Amino acid sequence: MNLLSAAAKVSSLTMLSRITGLLRETLIARSFGASEWTDAFNVAFRLPNLLRRLFAEGAFSQAFVPILGEISKDGDQKQAQTLVNAVATLLFWALLLTVLLGVLGAPLLILVIATGFSGGPAYEASVVMTRIMFPYIGLISMVSLSAGILNTFQRFAIPAFTPVLLNLALIGSALFLAPHLEQPIYALSIGVLLGGVLQLAIQIPALSRLGLLPRIGLLPGTIKSALTNPEARRVLKLMGPAVFAVSVAQISLIINTNIASRLQTGSVSWLSYADRLMEFPTALLGVALGTVLLPSLSKANARNDLVHAGELLIWGLQLTFLLAAPCALALFIFGEPLAAVLYHYGKFNALDVLMTQRALAAYGVGLIGLILVKILAPGFYSRQDIRTPVKIGLFVLVATQLANLVFVPWLGHAGLALSVGTGACLNAALLWVGLHKRGALPHSAWAKYLGQLVLALIPFAAVLIYAAGAHNWIALQAEPWTRIGLLALWLGVAAIVYFGALGLVGIRWQKFLRHAK
């Protein structure tokens, strides 16, 4: 398997997901602006979205994929099916209980994550939408099980495409359902639930073709059998601490939502709009590379081929720096044009653009760290080492919240984004050191490589600085197509300059054409 080709396939499908996600956010911004109602929806969506990221991109995959890969490396389809059935059964019943508790306990949950909403209309709307959306947790968690199976057998396309369906469901609900509801914002929560159903439905044919469609046990005997399955118990044992290890940024996000609910009205929404843009490079690079690397790393470690495992990590890290560094600079320097072109319509005003731009700049500081965590963490999970990331995660969580004490009084909502970003950089640095001490990261000429990247980034940054000040991006609201054209033009020029500079400093794409064994 060509890893660069596989990563490009996942990244291109993820790009489709992020494009539809941006369309979704642009439509929501135009229809609802940054108001108490959008704050209510974003708070209500925070819990199911947190668990989506934990399961679809985090703890479940990190615990399940290495063990399924270890079993399947010898072609034992029957044993793999037994593990899939056992894990699906345990997951189903745990999720059923979680959903019931979430629906019943929605008022308390909102009080915990958004204390600034207590007693107001935003609080009441958040409770209603939380109850509508909470079943999404069950649906998307079963989707993550399916994605783990497909990714283990290098069927990356369906899992990468699946998020598009959620975005389409939200867009359809906003356009066609919202006008018919007394409270239009509720249409978005219905869209989330519909998106979960569609995401699960698309997995079934792919799993059937693979011959690993999960069979969920509904009788007491099958549940007992699943609990006593030794491989399923290994998954559960790894998954517990992995939940915390990969969720540091998400736990911080929940805490930050609570803090943001006490700041200026619109703060939760400004962070959400900026987060959508920040997720573009995070998903295209971090999630795509992490998804492709984990099965290959797991199989290399199962063969005790530590040299190949180390080479895979270096490949992923160097490619991350190559592509993430210009994205980070773009968020930091070019935030106003990006926010204006994507969101500055309808009820989304100039103040909203400014506040979103500030959050984007703060996210830009920590973007490389956020992506590196998704590359470095599989280096531990592929070895079934969960303890080290847990210890690092606990330390980083505390450090992130201490940073809030400094940044929030100074920068407001942007300080919350900066705390998450700096915490992610600290997390990545500690993971890097941990892998290096274990001999999992071979020595590489990092000083030379990073020096070459810095030289290539200088003309790239100069283009963006000039472009950001060359036009009045707010005043161009009356000429949207001109503004869109200018954004595309300048981003295209900056990309050409950057990749041209990479060639001049001696970085060649051929070095990334690596095949997995």
C-alpha cells in the first residue's frame, strides 16, 4: 500500500467533508448570526460532538484497531468476526444506557458545561436540543466501530466520506425544515440526529462486502459471552485510559465552553466558527495521516519490526510539518479575509468577523501541535502503551486551564483558543520526547529539514501579509464574488510561492513516496 496515496485519498474525502462543513457553518452564520440561539445550539452540540471525536477519531479506534490488526495479520477471519461481535454487543448496551442517562439528565448537563446559561432562554433551548441530539452519540459510536473495522483492512474511503452526510443533513434541515418551525434553531438538532442515521446506514454495505458485519447480542447469554471474550476485554482495558489520553483538547473545550458562556454574548459561536476553519487542516492532515498510520504501525509492531515503525513515524511527522506550517501561518495572518469571505453575510456582521479572526489567530499559534498529537499518539497506541499518554494528558489538561487564568482576562474568547493551542503544543512535545526515549523515533536531520521549511515559509508569509492589507475585506461584502475571487487568487499565489520555494531549498516530494509493508 502506498501510504502517501492512501493518505491523499483519505484527505481528499475529508476535504469534501470539510467543504460541506464550511457550507453548513456559512449557512448557519448567515441565517442565525452569532446570537444566544447559536450559542445554545453550539453548547447543546458540544457533548455529542465531544463523544464523536473521542470515538470516531480517538479512544475507541486507538484501542480497537491495534488488537483487530494483531488478530487479522494471520488471516483469521473467524476470530476477527468473534471479536467484532463481542465489541459491538458491549458497545451497544453501554451506549443505550448512556443515551438514556443523557436524555434524562440534560438539564444538569447544560448547567455543568454552560453555567452562564442558567435560567435564561438559551438554557431552555440548550436542554431541548441536547435531548434531541443525544441519541446521535449512540449512532456515531457504532459508526466508529464500523470505521475501525474498515480502516484495519485498509478500506479508508467510506469512513472518510461518512461525515459529509452529517453536513448535508444539517444543510437540508436549515434550508427546508427551519422555516416551518416556531423556533427555527431546533431544525439544526433534528438535522444532527438525521445525519447520524445516514452515517450508520452507509457503513452496512461496506461491512457486508468485507464479511465482518457486526452481529449484536440481545440475549443475556450473548452479553455474558461478550464480557468474557479475552480480546474484547483487552479492548476495554485499553479504551478506558485512552478515553482520557486522546481527549485532552476536547475536555479543555468543554471547560472553555463553560467559560465562554460567561463572556460576551456570541463568544461560544465565534469560537465555533473559528474552530470549523481550524478543523480543515487538522482533519486533512492529522486525522488523515493518523488514520492511515495506525493500522500500518500496529502491524509493524506486531511483527516486532521496530525499524519500519520508526520510519513510518518520521515520514508522518515530516509531512505534517511540510503541510501544517503554512496552514498555521494562514490562520494567524490571513484570518480576516478567511472569516469575511466565508461568514460575512446576512446576520453575521463586521464585529463577528473581527472576533472570529482573533480566535483564528490564536488557533494558528497551536495548529501544528494539534496536528502532531494525532500523529504521535498512534506511536504509543500501536504498541498498546496507554499509560504514558494518560500521564502526559493529565499534566497538559492542568497546564491548559492554568493558561486560561493568564490568557482569558487579556484576550477574552481568543484566550480560550490560545490555551487549547499552547496545551496541544506541550502535549505534542512531551509525546515526542516519550517516543524518542523509547527508541521509537530514529534520529533524523531535523535541524536541516526545519531550517529549509523556515526559508520556504518566509516568502509565503510575505504574500499573505501583503494580501491581508491590500483590500478592505469587510467593505467588499457588497461584491461577494469579487471577494471570493480575490481570496482564491491570493491563496493560489501563496501556494505557488511556497511550493516553488520548497524546490529551491531542496525539499523534494519523492522522499514521501513510501510504501507500507
